[in-house]
Amino acid sequence: MEKKLKPSTLCVRGGWKPKNGEPVQPPIVQCTTFKYDNTEEMAMLFDLKKEGYFYTRLQNPTSDSVAAKIAALEGGVGGMLTSSGQAANFYAIFNICQAGDHFVTSNEIYGGTYNLFGVTMKKLGIECTFVNQDASEEEIQKAFRPNTKALFGETISNPGCRVLDIEKFARIAHRNGVPLIIDNTFATPINCRPFEWGCDIVTHSTTKYMDGHATQVGGCVVDSGNFDWDAHADKFLGLTTPDESYHGLTYTKAFGKGAYMTKLVAQLMRDLGSTPSPHNAFMLNIGLETLHLRMQRHCENAQKVAEFLHADPHVAWIRYCGLKDDADYELGQKYLPNGSCGVLAFGLKGDRDTAIKFMDSLRLVNIATHVADARSCVLHPASHTHRQLSDEQLREAGIAPDLIRFSVGIEDADDIIDDLKQALTQI
């Protein structure tokens, strides 16, 4: 039996095993098409009776090696890269939902995902109910319907920095015969592996910490292989009944634990084509090689910054689960004992103009839409990413109108704090 490697080793070695004389880095297979010697071999690929490559819209060796690394880090049976984190979340839900279906999600999620679920997917006939993740199991249960197909949440919410009670959400999901899908972007598998707490499917915006250097936009879906689709066959007909587009093949019968991922690639990626470029996958892999090192530094710096802001008189409130008086401190200790991430949320005493003046006074820290990068950056969601929402809608989404999202980078912590100090004095 092959020795199970630690996450830090998987960051460097996972997904690609070079043979004698082969490159140590997965090569960039910058090609759309793959040649075969006869039509029968190609036919076997199209019938899903043989593994291989024939068109990069579905699969590519570079992308697959990186997806395999992320799947190994999460402890899953398979993974698939997408062209963005938004695409990953859409695919994860759409793989098991169709028009007339419903799913439940925490309201503490990224604004782009909030719009995707609440507005765009509604146009496709898929309804979503948002729930307060702090509510009791009995209260959340009320949101479920006979046609509910999934429960969704974020390990650490963006931008509110709330920690999800994964075990509670897993209990609720499984009681209703549906999978729990978690966006693990902020924690990364270095700091939390949701499958170990009952989650079934994980998504990532690989644009963030996994890349870490603002070089590529991407996403990933990973399946644990643990959810028993056949036990709830009447709910998940797309997986448990014949697929006409593959000559009546039934995914659960043909692929077992690989059913969900096979359908994701063979059906959704085939038809929708949110494919990452092989070059982007290559850049992502370079970021993954140092993920375990960077996450430690991000967390160390964020803890120092959080403690500084917590003590500053200009600061009205702060959310970071590493602070002992944070509402999610105990959840953080349970699910994220080695640190959460480098992102924290806080509000200043004053109004929106106060937040804007503070950010405009920063010299080292970037004002940027980006987050979870090597460079420290800051954003005011009410003025930027969530500006389409009213104050009431912001609060419904768990976002205070004065919330400032601060993504602490891997620069020297003293330099970051010095920049915050001088900007705070300007207000």
C-alpha cells in the first residue's frame, strides 16, 4: 500500500509522477486536439469506455494533473478544473439540479455566488433559499422541500469571515438525503479538509490562495466519493438513470464513486465548456507548490493585524476567528486549529465616507477587487463588489454596510501595521 503523503508534500509532489527522463514539472500541453491511430480507439473515448484525451474542452493532461493534486490535498476521489471559481460553484450545483429543483444555502457567501444562486440560476428554473447559518437545525430544516437537491456553504465566508459549522450542516444535509457542498477557498485544504467533517463536495476559486500571485483565474470541483447517490436515486435521476447522450449509460452503475465527477466532465464540461487554459493550470500548479508555506505566513500576519485593529480606538468592530472574543472562536478552534486564513473583516467608527477615506490613505496596501493574494489588499464591499445591493440586502447577506474586507499578505507584518496606523490617523 502506498504511503499517504502529508499535505505539504502533496503541494509539491501531488498529481504528477514523472517517469524516467520526464520533466519534473507537468508540461504545458498547449494543444486542443489529440491524435489516434484508428477510429475504434476514438469511439471508445466518446463512449466513456476508455480513458484518454481527445479534445481539451473536456480534458487536458496539464489541467488534469493539477486537478489531481487538489483532489489529493482535499482527500477526494477526483477533481476538475474550471475557468473560474464562479464556474466551479455553478457546475457543482448544476450537476445535480435541473429546472424545477431547489437547493438551500447559507446567506454568508461571496456576493458573486449570491447573485449566481439567487438571480441567474432562478432564470434557469432552479430556486434557492438562503438561510442564516447560525440558526438552529430545526430552523434551517424549514427551508427544505421535497425537490431540494443540495445544501451549500463556505468554510470561511467572503467577505464576512464567518466560520461554518460543517458538522451541523452535514447532519442537516444528510438527514434530507442531499449532499453538502462547501466552498473551501479561504481555508484551503492546508487549514481545513471539509470531507473529514462530513462534507461531500468541495469547490474552490483557485484564483485566490491556491494561485496566490494574481496570475490566473480558475476554479476547481472535488468530490469525496462518499455520497450514496443510489440510496436517493429518485432525487438524482441525472446520475442514477440512463443518459441518452451516452447511449443509455448510467453514471452510478458505470463509475461507482466516480459517478459525480464523470458526469461533471463528460456532460457539463462537454456542453458548457468553462475550460481553463493549460497555461493557467501550469501557473496554478506553481502557486500550489508553496501553498503550505504561504498559508502559515498569511495566518501569522493576519493574527498580528487583527490584534492591532482590535485594540485601535478608530475600529468599531472586527471579525477574525483567531481573536478569543470573536463569536466564531470556538468553531475556529474546532475546524481551523492551525489558523484560518489571511482575510479579516472590520468596521470603522463613522460612515461609508470614513471607510473610503481610510482606504484612500493607504500607501502600501492595494485597493483591489482581488483577495487572498501574496500582496495585502483592501476592499469596501458596499462600494465595490456588492454595490448593486441595498443596505437591507447587504444585511440579509450578512454584510454590514461599513464592512471593510482586509486581505493580509505575506509582507512583513510590521510594515502592514505601519501602513494601517498612518491611514487610521487620516480619519
